[in-house]
Amino acid sequence: MSTKKLASPSLDLPVCAVLLAGGRGTRFWPRSRASTPKQLLNIVGRETMLCQTVERLRSLVPHRAIWVVTNRDQARSVRRELPAVPRSHILAEPVGRNTAAAIGLAAIHLAREHGDALMVVLPSDAWVREVERYRRLVRAALELARRPGNLVVLGIPPTRPETGYGYVERGRSAGRAQGIAAFAVRRFTEKPALRQARNYLASGRFFWNAGMFIWRVSTLLENLERFLPATHLALTEIAQSIGSRRYDSHLRQIYPHLENISVDYAIMEPATRMAPPPRVFVIPARIGWSDIGSWAAVYELMAERAGANVSAGPSFALDSTGNYFYSPQKLTAAIGVDDLVLVETDDALLVCARDRSQDVGKIVKWLERTRRKELV
């Protein structure tokens, strides 16, 4: 598959979305399980996180142009959750090989179907409060990404010195797209130490990298060929069997050997170090974003005021503050307890301090070690 044949200056390109939906979300145990991960749960709101992600794309991308990369355990549930998305657009990885491989897999399918297209790559399990502004920013990013070679990321202005996210540092102004400011990217940085994160916050030049990317299919494949030639070659081989009976066996045989690396490290970081002119751009995105990475984050989104108790079912609290209760069917009664998380399912009950909810994933690791597969 020659990427040179794909790229052209045409402005008449279809817009497609690629949703990454292969994660497990172990910090949301006991609700999240191998077959029902975070993105397939209604963590915040009535709809699942995946359906909310699709709904945000309304007016930007039709259902027939949405693609989802997931895994074999979750593919059936994803199809059931998104009946309007063509079945052939639900791509199941035989094994997880990180985001560079997952996005590359989607790209070769898009190239086969469209030749070239604009590609909006998104996580499927994030929260966005300001949906209309989000849509405006995606439209601006699409305009910027139409130029062959341009790579665009939406950067979240940080609200705290977060050490759990990667950061993007902006450089000089790159003008405006549809009236929205854009900047050349100076560099991508890894998860920082607390002191460094505080410096990033104070500088005003850094954004959280939320994994929201926009580019042309041809641009992505050209960069894969430049920076991950072995993976590009393997994907090219897989592409030759798309639509044939050989595809599934080809995928199972080749895909596990792809490099296990994120698209940030594989493409975005080295692309910022290339000789000018700049090809990597960031659009600041103040959209009320949260990756909802723990039960504590759910509490923070849902609490109407500091210290309020939040319950997903009937509850009574006496002399208790700052608690999150999830027990939809049973009455939760609490006396004299503060800042707890309680989550009940049919077969498990989680109780933890709210500020320890990041450690819930350790329970899943313990369950795996002790071979309690029925609870994983």
C-alpha cells in the first residue's frame, strides 16, 4: 500500500471517527469486568461512556463513518451498544498492542474504503461537559488537518498539577482555524513529577494530552512508515487480505508481532523534532474534560457541592459527608462516615476511602493472582 498514492491536496475528504475501546478500566471494579469495561458502563449519566462519545460526534460524523477498535472479548457488546454503526466497522484486535497499532489497524481499513479521509481519533471513555464547544474545536482541527502532513491534538488546559497525564507544550502561534487559535507543538512530555507538574501549570504553556488526535489517513500512514517501518510493513500485509476469507487468520498471525508502543511515543514525539516547517499542532480545548479515572473522579463530577453525599440509589446519611454510594436496588444507610466509596454488584461489594480509589485496580490484580476469574 503506497502512502504516496493516498495523499492529495483535495479538500473533498470524508470525515471518519476512530474510537479506541479496548481498555478494561480496572479501577472501576466491581462494576467493570473483562466483558463489560468502563466504556460499556453508564459511569456518569444514563448512557454508556461509548454511547456518549458517539453522541458528541453528532453533526460531525455520521454513524456509517464511525469505526471502533476493541478486543475480541468486547466486540459483541460494542456491536450491541452501537447498532447503527456497520458491523464491519467494529475492529477486534486479537491482542492489545497499544495505540499506534490500534490506530494503524483502523487506518488501513479507512484507506481501503475511502482512499484517503480525515480521521478523528478519540478515547471512548472520557467525559466532556461543553459539547457544543467541543464540536467547534473538532471542526477547527479538521480544517487544520486537511493539509497533508499536519498532525493535530486537542490540548486540555490543566486545572491542577496532575502527575498522571502526559503534557503537550505549545510553541509559537500557528494562526487560527475557523476562528480558533492553534499553536505549533514544541514538545510532548511524559508524566511529570509533582514539582515539574506545578511548573507546567504555572507557565501557561502546557496542556494535558487527552489522546484526541485529528489527521488525514495518508498522513498517519506516512508517519508510520517513517517512524515505525516494521509495523507499517506488517499492516500493509494485513491490508492486502481485508475483505477476504484470509483476513481473520492473517490478523491473528501478524498483529501480535506489531510494536507495542503508544502513538504519542511512536509518532507525535518524533514528528515534533523534524526540521521546520512545523507539522504538529495543538488546539487548546477548554471543554470540561475528564478522563474519569477513578470512583473519586465520578464523585467530583456528580457532587453538587463540597462534602455532599452522592448516591446512585436510595440512601440515608446521618452525620456523613463526602461519600459516593452505588447500590441501585438496595437502600444505603450511613452513619458517621466520611469520604467513602461503596459500590455494590450482584457478586461483590467494594468499600474504600475515596482518596484511595486509584488503588482499586490492585484488587483486580489480586483476583487474577488468586485465580478468581469469575470476579474479573
